[in-house]
Amino acid sequence: SLTKFDGRRMRMLAPNELAQIAGRAGRGMRHGTFGVTGEAPEISDEVVEAITNHRFAPISRLEWRNSDLRFGTVDALLAALEQKPATPRLGRSRDTDDLQSLRSLSQIPAIRDRLGDATRVKLLWDVCRIPDFRGISPAEHVSLLETIFTDLTSLGRIPDDWLARQVKRLDRSDGDIDTLSKRLAFIRTWTYVAQRNGWVDDETHWRDVTRAVEDRLSDALHGALTQRFVDRRTSVLLRRLKQKEAVVAEVNDSGEVTVEGEFAGRLEGFRFIRDKAASGPEAKALDQASLQALAPHFHLKADRFYNAPDTEIDFTEQGGLMWGSDAVGKLVKGADPLKPTVKAFVDDEAGDDVAQKVQRRLQHFIDRKIATLFEPLLALQNDETLTGMARGFGFQMVEALGVLPRGDVAEDVKSLDQEARGMLRKHGIRFGQFTIFMPLLLKPAPTRLRLVLWSLQQDLDEFPESPPPGLVTVPARSVPVPQGYFTMAGYRAAGERAIRI
């Protein structure tokens, strides 16, 4: 709107007022164009030119009120406040609430009887300056001021019990927006009163009490206003969804999702995480609108993921599958220890195409990772020249992921002839005193993956982590671990310590 209410009437904004609006927040620091919003009419060329060239009508008159007040009598005070300025460039300001209240109170005989000296007159003026936050009516406000002035002059203070009753009836956070707004306006009167020195017995107490009530009402009003906005936003979203209108969603670099300009949640990988502040119908509307609008984003992201290099994907020690910082799936136990399957984390609303593409990419990743880190073991598994006992022993090594306690296969080892042992040694198998192993598979990367694959086969709820690389021994009894863990980690338990194989 290009109009304003100036306290008396609605009028058009002056060019200098429009210039002030245009210049806020640095908008006046560079050239631009003039436009209007809503149903505001176009700005005339003359006004645009005046703003552009900074040509405004000079201020010819200022409002003035006498600051040299006399408190000898109430009539002297009124005369000082009503005094006219001595120069035509100044105009007496319109009657303010405090002056109108003073006039009204000065006409009450009981009040005039209490104005025996300048101190009482000044106190009356201080009481009249209590802002009319309530805005009920001038008569109601004057009645309240009369009560306060009477108590201050007869008791020397505002009674605690009376003030407590006024505050208590306002200390409620129920009701609609209008009710809460009125209570907030009312409590601000008592917050102002509590700030006056000498008006109440325990000033600190009443300042804390009134401020706390004001804060609670302010929070309740903010919540009610937010809910009204949320309800309107929800109804708009639901209507657009019902009418099958297009809903605009945007995803920024950090994954924050906005729907029609409003924050709706986060896109983590291929799952939409709704804004936790939303609930009820709003949550449902946001979910529907977000997932509908995110459909093209899911497809674009799936294409980027499918073409991403393996270096951007990794597995966690709990079997999770990550794309950067986003969890996009997890490993699942397969029929073969070296052939786990994957479960992709994809919202159903993203569609089967997206889910299948993500799952294929994850399966390719883990298959290649196993092929790279367990290349010696896979070569052993696929060597068709192995026969007899050597082939059977090789099968056990594959099932054990390249590390076997010698005690578990002692009889089989004794049965191996020199030819069979030679065939196995060609694949890098070493026959240690306590463990039979493949040295290349004891390196940190294969060990980390072996523990994950072994944990899957053991159906563990929580996967044990691999020891830090480079340690020769680690504590063996400080933390409970599943049976077989140390062998899979490349160690042999020996009392209080586990020793590197």
C-alpha cells in the first residue's frame, strides 16, 4: 500500500517517506527500478523523479511540547503543557494520552484534594505517563490511574495483594490470538509500573514476576501466530495437492529442502527427513508436497550416484554404505561370505527406477571392493587345478575369509602331502604354528572388510571394529568380543593380550 494512518486519518505516503522505504537495507546504494507489490498502485513518474534526484519538499514545521514543566499546582502543570510555541516554525503537538489523562484526573475532587504540594503534583504526572497499553477506552485507563494514584498517596505504595490479583488473572497462556494479545498488552502495564522506583515494596520481585508473565504470554502468542501461519500453509499445500497443481521444491547444497519457499526438511541420500517441528496435518502435507516435488531431484541424484567413482563410496565398520556423508544403504548377509547383497535406503516415493539404480550401483561397489581386497582368496577359490585335499583345504580357507586357527584343521593339515602344500603355498598360504593365513589379507583394508563380512555371517547385532593398524599386541580381555573375533582381526589371544599373527 502507498497509504498510511498518521494517527488521525489515512493519507498517501509522501515522496520522502517512500524514499526512506526504498533506501532501507542498502537498497538506495545502487541504481535500480521502482516496483510495487500486492494491490498497490503504480508510483507516478513525478514521485519516481523526486526520489531518484532526492528532491523533497522542505520541512516547514516541527511539533513541539514544552519541557519546562511547573509542578506548583496541577493548573500550573496543565498550563505549561498547553503552552504554545513562540515561533511559527513550531506547532504545539496534538494532545497526548498523558495530557488527556491529567486533565481528566484533575477534574476529580478526590484527586485534587490529594494535590497538596509540588511532590504530589509531580507524582500525579508520573502516574499519568503510564502508557495505555490496554487501549480499552480513555475512561477505563483514567480509572486505573486513579486507583494507582490513590494507593500511592494513601498507602505510599501499590498493595502487593492487589497487584498480585491483577497479575495472576493475566498469567494464562490459553485462548486465541486476540485474547493473548490483550493479556500481553495488560501485563505490560504492570511491567511498566514495577519499573518505577518506590511504587511497590519489593521492586526486584515484581519486576521478575511481571517480566516472566510477559515472556510466557509472548511465547504463547508467538506459538499461536506460528500455528495460524502453519495452518494456512498446510491448507494451501493440501489444496494444491488435491487439485494436482505443480508444487515447487528446491534442494540446496547442504540438502535442505524448501517447498514453495518454506523449509520442509532435509534430503539425506535418497530419503526425505521431514522437519521435526512439523506435526499433524502439517507433517502430512509437507510429506506429500515434498515427495511429489522431489521426484525429479531423486532421478537426477540417482544418475549422479550411478556415475560416481568408487572413491566417493565407502562401507562402515557396521556394514553401512555411505556416499559422502549420506547413508545410502547397508550390507546384507548373502549365501556366500564373499557375496553379500545390499539394501538401498530409498524412499518408496522415489520410484522403483531410482531404487534399482541405487541398489545396482551399491552392489557394483561392494563386488569390486571384495574383488580388489580379496583377490588372492578369489584366485584360490577359482583355481580349477586344485584337486583332492588341496581343493578341500582351499574351500575351508575361503569360508574362513583367509585366516584359520591351526587347531581347528589340525587333522586336515596332517593329511596334506607335499604336493598339496606346494599348490596352496603358490596362492600365498602360510602354515604357521598356531594359524594358517594369507599375509596379504592381514593388511588393514582387507582386515576391516573381513570383519564386516564375518559379522554379517555371524548375524551379529553390533559389529566389532578392527584394531588400530600397526599394533603388535592389543588388550584381549578389556572389552567383551564375539568368539573368533581376534582370528578375524589378525591376532591370536594369549592371556591378557592378543598378539599379531
